[in-house]
Amino acid sequence: MLTVLLSLVLVPLVAAQPPGAAGAQRQNQSAPTAETFHVNATAVTAQGKGSVSVPITIAITQYTREHARVTVTDALKHEGYPGFLRAVRAAPIAGTLTMAGREYTIRWAHQVPSANGRTVTIVTDKPVFFIGLGQPDAKSTKGYEVAVARLDVRAGGDGDGIMAAAARVKPDGEGGVRIDDYADEPVKLTIVPAGGK
């Protein structure tokens, strides 16, 4: 179920575009918009014994332009995860994700219209956090080299989403994307609207 949920995040990378997505891409290409999301991130602690919440700031300086988007999607399609990593890390900077005073570079920022607003997807060029790493039975961190987040932004500016704070991205063999999360459960995101608490 985790893979299914997270696979929805990057399906536009390689799948057919939904109605209206082409218009959003043209808007992204012609008019990059800077915007900032203040988000509360809630992660389930190791073995599900509790949760911890931290504030995250996602500052998008520009949405990924079409030529860079195609470069990344083609790399994933034809060269798999290694090609995807190279293309993402070479893509123009799209913004930053800041958590606990540490800043991570966003190399992919994409938005498409949704029924209630829009869906914003970001990818950082390195992992943000390995949830559960300190446990005695922790798995290897090898291969988990990016973070992926999806925000479902409603028209009023509020919304929610999920994040794989340490992830690897692969084609699923059926024209879609498989996102493996290092954590057992994705981080839950809640957008704090301007003026909210």
C-alpha cells in the first residue's frame, strides 16, 4: 500500500498526462512562480510506538520547466534509477526544503490541477532523514538517495500530503513509477495556511 500511495506522486513523470496537465505545464514553462509552503510533518517513530512532528518550509523558486522535466522523465524511462539520479542532480535548482535548520535542494517541482485545487510534487537531490536508522534491525541506507513529497493544495491554501524522506525511484515496468520509502510509513504533511498556526 505504501508503494501504491507514493507511486501516485510521480506518475506524471512517465504516464499519460491527465486533462488540464498540459496547460499547467505551459504555465510552469512560461511563468515560474515563487511560493512558500509552511508544513507540519508528522512521522511515526520506529516500530510505531509514537510520533514526532516538526515544521518544514518548502520554498519553490521556480517550477521545473518542460525541457528539464522531459530530461528527467526520459532518464528514468531509459536509464532507470541511476539515470534518474544523474538527471535530477543536474537539473536547475527549483527551491529548497528546510527542516531543523538544515537546507535541502529541490531539483524537481511540478504542479498539476486537481479537483479541489492542485497537486505539487517535489524531489530533493539527497535524502532528508532516515526514519528508523538507529534501530538494531535497521536496514541499509544504500540506494535511498532522494526525498519525494506530494502536497495536495486546496484552493484556500490549506491542504495535506505525504513525503518519503529517504527514497529511491524506479520505473514499475508498466509506464508508471515505483517509489520505495526507507521508512515503514510515509511522513504525513499538513499545510499551515498563511496566518495559521
